Amino acid sequence: MAPIQDMVNLIEKAGMPAVRPKSVALTRYAIRVADDALALLASPSRRPATLWPPGLSTDEGAVAELWQRGIISDFRPPQGLRVGLSPLSTSLAKLANGLAHLRQILAVGV
């Protein structure tokens, strides 16, 4: 219960009026970068705060490689690699870095 309480406290401190715009900004940025940098390698589907590159739907190796590089993403069958965009802990710089690594992994293959 303590981790949930910590997150509730953080949301309360930041305030929902600040959290929602940040979530939207992160999602828009991720989509723009994915469309520009990843379009030739994987076609991302979209939903708020999540990026699913379907080209990786069976590739857990890409997720493992991201983790090796210190970039936390996850793998959820059947969609595959998932990039979750938490507005409280994800900056645009972290997102840009993670997507750059993902592009490199996709280009080289794992």
C-alpha cells in the first residue's frame, strides 16, 4: 500500500491540472518522434500515454536490450513492446533518449 500512497501524494502535490497536460505533451512528442524516427522500422499504434510499435510484437529481445541500456519498457503479448509515459516521472529528455536507443536497436536488430 505504501507505493500507492507515495504516488497519490505525488499526484496531490503536482496537482491534476499539471499532470494531464504533461501526459498529453509526452504522448504527442512520442508520436512525433516515432513517426519521424521509427516510421521506416515500426509503425506505432497510439493510445494515451502508451506507444506500441507493432513491428516488435514478438521481439522480447528489443525490450531486454533496452533494459541492458537502462531504459525501462515492457513486453505485453500480443502487442509486444510497450513504452509507458508517466507524466510524473518521465521527462521529454528521457523519452527522447529512450526512443533514440529504440531506433538504434531496431536498425541494428537484436
